[in-house]
Amino acid sequence: MKRKLLTLVLLMFAVSAFAQQESKRGPYLTNGFWDNWFVSVGGGANLYYGEWDNKITFGDRIAPALDLSIGKWVTPSVGFRLQYAGLSAKGQVYGNAPFSETGDHTNTWNGEKFNVMNLHLDGMWNLSNAIGGYRADRTWDLVPFTGFGWARSSNKDSWNTTAVANNEFAVNIGLLNKFRITDAVDINLEYRHMFVNQVFDGVALGSRWESMASLTVGFSYKFNKRDFERFVKVEPADYTPYNNRIADLEKQIATKDANARSLSDQLAAEKSKKPTVVESRTEYVVSPLAVFFQIGKADLTDKEIINLGYAAEVIKKSGKSFKILGSADKQTGSKKFNQAISQKRAQKVYDVLVNKFGVDPSKLEVVAKGDENEPFDKAVLNRVVVVEN
């Protein structure tokens, strides 16, 4: 019978594992301490294995069982729980024993009943997720577990009016079947086997160990957050177009600076000539200047500061007012974060122009566009501040 049951369980697991077509494999993001907690309750039957329990029928040995658990899943495959299990146990003894149901019958068989409490900490392994991949909506999960704790037996309807209690170290192994009903609720079918010292039932004969099998049915409630998210590595951006654009802008600024110096030289030459009644006017023009930033950053590189230095000279000479437009790309970050980072970027350019290169602050206006304004067609180019008049 046990062999047939084991074969059936393995067959069900195989069908469940290979039927999952959309399972996710790790690594997974680490959830917070208060995520993925659950509570469980269950009821069923206990079957104790003592020295002489095989002398009575199987039905006479069955006693009620109760489970109460609280636990947490650390990963989709690994979790732990603290469980109270037990309630009562029944069996058979020969002669007087602490948990006998009748009085002094030294040389007769007597039934026994006693309270059972098993408080234990278990480590759980979700075999379905470990082998078949994580899937939050899987109908059935197979979860082996093992643990240890404290077990206590005490009087229950005993002829012996003296209180008797045994406290022993207990080892538990078992198998939990979870059947998903909703995102928050599972139906549980649990088989558990507790191993304790042979004196647990008040009789010390035979082997060193005794045990109790339990089969319970119940349900679990899972608190939010209930699922796990897969970690996705962000690939580094290709900055080649960005660097090429910087080089082009540097060439443009150098050319314009050379032109400005040439105009200044021409003006000096004209001034050295004999006075004539002429009207001269010098026009300083600054094309839009783009200052680029790394993802999530508001720091300026040495190259960008040099570019701003050239631009600052032209701005001061032009006497015109300029806007400093900060932007962020829509593909990364929330709208709130993008608004804040665009403000920081624009303010950084403003601080360098005013504090480092002496531009009149009244000639500058800082405008944070967030991700509402994307001047270029690539995300890496939209992490930018544009200076224009």
C-alpha cells in the first residue's frame, strides 16, 4: 500500500512539473522581512507507535490531531515555519502505566490516552519550484520538510490522579501538499512523522525511539507580498554615439571660440585706425549646448565642465538671457524620480556657470522638464541639459 501511494505521489509531481510552460527561474529579487508570510490551521488524525500499540486494531489507535503554523518563504523554494502540532494520542499498555485508562490491573492489557504537544521549527523545500521553476499560479506544490523541537505528553482521562508529564526532544519529517485556491488561500494536505524518546508514552521498553504519524487537512492564508520577482541584469549602455556627439560639440565650440577671437582681433585692428565716424557692433551667438549625464547621475565630467567654460565666456559677452533645460529619459525611473534628477542636472549646470565661470545669475533660468521633454531619439541622449537662448 505504501509503495502504491509513493508511486502515485511521484507520478502526480512529474505531471505537475513538466506541465508548467511559463515557470520562471532565478535569481530572484530579495523581498522584505514582512513579505511572503503565511499562517496555517489544520485538523486530522494521529497514530502513535508505542511498545504494544500493534495489539489493538488500527481504528482504536486513531486520535484527533490539530496543527497551527506560522511561516515565511525566503525564496520560491526555501522557507521555514513554526508549528504547534498534536492534541492527543491513543494506544495499548500492559499492566499499570502513567497514561492507562483504567485502575490497577497489573497483569492485564489496558488502553491508554494522553495529551500530545509538539512545538517545532521546520525547514521547507518547495520541490515543485526547485525543479519545475517558480510559478505563482501553480495548482499544486509538493513541499518536503524536516525540523526539530520540543514534545510534551501529559495525562488525559487517566485513572492516575497524579499529574504526569514527559518533555522530550523531537525530530519531525513530512510532506506538505499545497493546492492553490486563490492568490491568498491554499488548501493543505500534510503528512508528518514525529520521532521521540521511547519514554514519551510513559513506558520504557523495546527500541530507543517511538514515533507518531499525523495526517491533517487544512488551509493557509498568505499575507502580502505573496510573489517573487525575477532579477534582470541591466546591460551597460553603448556610449559611442554619446562620445562622438561630445567630440562634435567640442569642435563646434572651438571653432566658434576661434571665430570670436578673430573678430576681436579685427575689432582691435579697426580701433587702431584713424578715427572715423562709424557704427560698430559685435554680435555674440551661442548655439544650443548639450551637456550629457550618466543614468541616474547628476555629476559633470571634466569634459563637460571644459565645454561649459567655453560657453560661459560667450554667454557673458552676449549679454543675452539663457534657459537651462534639464531632461531625463522615460525608459528608466519613475516620473517623480525623473523630475527630481532633471532638476538636479539643470541646477548643477547653473552652479558651474555662475560659481565657477562667473556668469550673471540674472541671465540664467533653470527649467526642469523631467521626462516630458526628450530632445533626442535615444534614451542615453535624453539624460541631458540643454543651454539655449
